[in-house]
Amino acid sequence: MEAGPRGTGELIKMMNAANFLPITLALRDGDVDEAIFITDSRFRPQMRFQVENTNGEFEFKLRLDRGLARLQTRLCTLDATGRKQFTVLTNSFTIADGVNPPVDITIAVPWQCALGGFQMRTP
């Protein structure tokens, strides 16, 4: 998501341009140290979310396959060299086990704009 007053908002949409978020992912495999959650194999875009617990420190990995940015970003600005354009994209998710209070996680990461079409990448 490109957040902000003039930001595009959610960039990844379904093929019919409908929003698919929020989405609940199903547990594929898990124990106290690691869990993997996935979308149904027929769902597009496909998502895989992995949580690893190492001595109380959690690492999250989110993979999105076959996701298309159907909208272009609006907040791209030049970097310090004046050669590359970047915007900040925000990812957020909620972890809820049905027992403990939900935990909301938000991560903002710079992404390089203008790679041709709607392609973007992390710097």
C-alpha cells in the first residue's frame, strides 16, 4: 500500500480490480517454533506467510506470487543522486490466535519506482 494523503492506496488487486484484503490465511503447517499460512491454491494472488520463533524473537516472511499492481504509485521522489525514484510502501498484518489479544504489525519500506510499466523493486 502506498499510504499518505495523496498516495495510491492498495496497489495489488484481483484480476477484476476488486480488493482482496483483508484476507485470512489457512495454517498449512506449524508448531511452537514455526508456522506457515497460505491461500487456497486456486486463489490469485497466492500468498505464503511464515512466522519463525527463535528464543522469543519472531521473524516474518511474506511472499506474494502472481500479484499485479493494477495502479501506479503517486508519491515517487528522486533519491539523493537524482537518478532513481522511490516511494515508501507499507505492509501490515494482524496476528490473532483467538486466545490472546491480536498483534498488529506495520512495516514501511522504500521501493524503487519507474522500472517500466508497473514494476517495482526494493533498493
